[in-house]
Amino acid sequence: MSVIENQDIERRCKMCNRLGGQLKEGRGPYLQYSNISLPDTKVAAESGCKFCSFLVSAVTQVHRHSDTPNVEDTFTYAYEGISGPMTLRVGRGHNYAQDTDIHLYTTSGSCPWPEIKIGRLTGGYSGSPEKLSLIKRWAEECCENHSDCHQDKTPLPTRIIDLEPSPEGTPRLVSGRAQSARYCALSHCWGSSQPVRTTKLNITRMESRLPTTLSKTFQDAITITRALSIRYLWIDSLCIIQDDKQDWEKESGQMASIYENAYLVISAAHASDGSKGCFSNHPAPEETLRPFHNHKTPDGSIIPFYLRYKTQISHEPFESHYPFYTYKAVLPLHYRAWALQERILATRIVHFTTEELVWECHTGLMCECMGMDYSISISYPNQKLLKQLWRELIRGDSHDPDPRYDHFGIWQLMLTTYSRLDITEPSDRLPALSGLAKKMQAAGAGNYLAGLWKNNLLRDLLWSVNPYAGPTRRADPWQSPSWSWAGLQLGRRQYISHSDSSVAPGRETIRVNSDNLMLAADKKMATTVKEIDCKAASKNDKTGRISQGASLTISAPTISISAIIELKRYRYPVVELHKSGRALQFGADCMLDFLSNDNDKRTFKVVCAWIGTLCYNSIILPQILVLRASSGIGGVAATPGAYERVGVISSYVDYGDAETLVEWFREAELREVKIV
């Protein structure tokens, strides 16, 4: 460790002054500088440059604790995050996998160099008084200073856990009807072992006192709530009568208000089940707990500088729309479908990870190490966080002309994330999204149809399944009509996506300009929605499960084509369409429903309906819905005269395929088709 004295703390040498001129803009939030010569930096340090001396101290510290003798004579100087810590990438040989990324920071309130941000020492037990005090400070600051996070008097849910001692001295379940008060809510994984649950049989006993056999996660949530001086706590398995279908449907339909109105949502992010608890113990490497460099100021005070290995803390799961499967083992809650709306709807949420505490609210994103401490409104120059997009949507303050960021574009973006997540019961696929759907309706989205929107129906119908993750099948028993993505039984790495550009209703046609495939408007051949029959299965949750018999009737330009299931020619089974001596391949939604052990090929007839047109640069691509005669799905009998969705030919078609489709559709006829 070095101690330096400097009478002119702003003085910089020519070499480190040049660093600012070498800035290169990187991906996402990363801003990276060019490589720096370590020998040159050492020479500058020996000549009296204090900042270069600081850089040499950091690199030397990494070398000292390196397990390889090979060191590079260059290192990379970078920023990570909009206001995050300065990062050094220290080479340790020609293999980039051996490079070490370190974050540099000070715990002092002042620093002679603006590149160095204020940070916080991390590690240790996340349930310590110091960590709980940090959460309380975050919550109080949010309440006092964040206008976007303001909450009026919040009504209590139907049932709530009262943490004030009952006559028996333990928490108990009480009615929250017609009362307003602050409360916390728990977001957690149930896991394979069922937690303590409220049932019709034990509810009277739960209203007297909760059992002492509560899981560690539940006990930790009680500790956190009390540390915040909050009296009430909401936990789904305890506050919903789990064997009462009507109560479950009613309360699950209230998720939007329950999580939005909570003073704080407690996220047991690292726990795969209730036995793991919210708290964890994560000791930090010894060399990161003591300063590697001290700076002596003219008034004699000492400014300490610390380093932290980037591998100690992973911010990526909180700085992206999509779940990283790499982190599934350490953040299992983030891969549960129910948890997505709990996180997005929460006004404030604190995540307990194995590495650090992470805070999210409608205004900002913060973490224990302070590497993510920035306002959501400036989080990414090129990519907005899903929570930010949702906040703008609900508040009506989004003015982004990009159709991906209108009401329905944000919904589709969210579905891509949601469809990647695990769900235990296929029948929960729509209920686990019900709270978000209700907020969309409140923001003016209109009628909700099994995961799609009436006001955006043509565009919403063009969902597709990731074609490179293997075949899938429909859920059994029946969950939704074939035109809805909600009836799919998705496997690992399978997800739903939509075309990035919007379909322009009223401009779909089959006329062709042979020079550039530009499609001219022809209102007579435009696709329109004629009739919709889609009813909620329960009056208690209008955006949850739906009743059997849902259907959709459209009028569209259509053609009939022969289709073949091809098993062997491609990496995965595909459907080949054949007409007029030409063939076109695409991936069916549920290929496993088509496959037969006895046949390599299976031929059947399909109807192709021209739904719209995708504008992609200067190319116009047809958007085709492929249908077959109804044969029954999910144990539901076939509907005579109706059709079921096979798949969609959308943004995956190339220029040649588009040409083929346009040629085929010269023979199209406008007809009505009923899809079930």
C-alpha cells in the first residue's frame, strides 16, 4: 500500500490527460478507453504524476494476488455504467480469459480525481444491522425525495400478517378490509417443498397465531419488515386461501394493487425455496477490504482507495431486459414467471442476492457497492430498462416515436422476457401476468384477449417461437386458443418474440411492384377482424384464465397450400409449403404435436392468410398466418369448419421467400376464417 502527498492534487501528466481523448463508446452502458502501456505509466508515476502512481498501485495489487506469473505490459482503462465505478482490465497473459477486471473506488466523500466514484465496502452477512439500516435509508430517501415513487394512503390487502404480538405473542393473520397502512410484501420461490399455507381448514388457527414452523425465508421477511418499523407483511401462501379456488382467483387478480401499494417488496432473489432464507453470508476477499492506495491531501487528511474484483458482483441481471441463464443458479427468483410482475409493479423492491443488496424503484437503481447508483431516466443511452419503459407507459409520459416503445410494443417486449421464465402450473401462465394486463388496461390499451390486445390484434397475432431452441407442444389440458401464445408449453431457451416493426392495417395487399417488392395499398384485400369470442373463466379475474371455446374470425386474403413435415433435412423438424413448383420452410409453433414415430413425413393441407406487411429498411415482407383445419387441441374436441394456428411466416423469411409468397398470393381470395 502506498501513501502519497500532493500539494497540487489537480495536476495531471500528459499521458493520463490523453486518456480522456481516447474514449471509445462501447455497447450498452459501457464506455471504454484504449489500452495503456504499464511501463510508460510507471515512468510517469516516478516523474511525479499522482494519478499514474494511483493506476500503478492498482495494477500492482492485482499482480500481487495473481495466481499466474504471466503479466501483460498493458492494461485497459474503462468506465462501467453511466455513473458507475472506474474499471481497469489487467492482462495476465495472451489468454483473455485470464484477464482480471477490477473496479476502483473510494469510501471518502471527496476525491481529487473525478474518474473515481464513491463506493461502499460489501460482503458479510446481509441480515446485519448495518445492512438493514441501509435498506431503511434507501426507503426513507425514496419516500422523501422521489416524486415518481409517491404513494398516497395505501389500502391493505384482503388479508395481511400483523406483526404486532398477538395475545399468544406471535404474528397472526388479520383482515385488511377498509384499512389503510404501510405494509411490506414478499416475492419468493416456493420451490419443491411447499411452504406453510393458509387453507380452509386452518384459517381460524392462522388468525389466532402463525405457526412457529415458518420457513427461514418467511422468518427473515418478518425480521426485515420489523427493522423498517412496518407493522404489516403480505405473503401469498399465507394471505390467500390456497385450496379455495374462488379466493385464489380473486386475490391473484389483485396482484397489481398488492405489489404496487406495498411500501417495500422484499425479493428473496437468491433463494430457490423457503429453506434458504432472504439473508446470506458472502465474505469478500481480504485484499478488497483494506485500501491498496492512500492519498494524503494538503490539509493532512487521508483518502483511501479500494479495489473490487468484477467477479465479486454481477450487475448484468439487473441491467438488461432479458434473463441471463448464466445467473439462474444464483438468482432463481428472477427466472420465475410470477416474479416478473411482482418486480415491475413494485413501487420499491430490494433484492437479496448472494453478492449484495440491490434496490429498484420507479426513480432509480441502486446497489450496495454503489456501482449501479443512477437514475433510471439516464440508465442507458441506447437501451431502456423494462421497469423504466413500464413506468413511462403507465404514466403516459413516453414520447418515443419508435413503435417498439408504444403501449403494445412494450407489452410485446415484456412478453419476450416473460415467456423465457419458468412456471410450475401451465394454467398460471395468464394469471401470472394478470396484474400487468390490468395496468395496461388502465393506461388505455383496451380489451384484453388471452395475452393479446384487441386494439393491436393484427400485430399481436404475429408472435413466433424461437426457431432455434428445438420443437415445442401445446399445453394439455387446454389453456388458450391456438392464436394465443399462452397455450404453449415452452422449454428451456424457448421464448415468444414479435416483429420489431408494426403492421400497417389497411395496407396489406397482394399487388407487386416487381422492382422492389413494394406492396401497393388495396383496401379490398385488407385483413380485418370480424368477430371475437373470448371470455374470462372467472368473474374474479377478467385478465386471468379464459373459458374454453374462445375463437377469432378474420377476413383476409387466403390461399390453400400443401404442407409437409420434414424431419431429416434440417437441424430441427420444419414445415415445408409447396405450390407451383416452389417450396418454403418455416418452424411450426408446436412441432411436437405433429410428429409421428412411424412416418418421416406427413402431408396435410393448410390455409395461408395474409395478415400484414413488415417494413424492413427498403424491403417489404409479407406477414402470413398459417392455419389448418381444426383437429382439437389440449383435449378439446375439433370445431367443424374452424381452423387452428400452425405458425407464422414473419420476419424470418428472406428476400427470396418473400418473392415466392407474393407470387403465390396472386391467386388469393378474400375469405372469412374462424380460428380456435
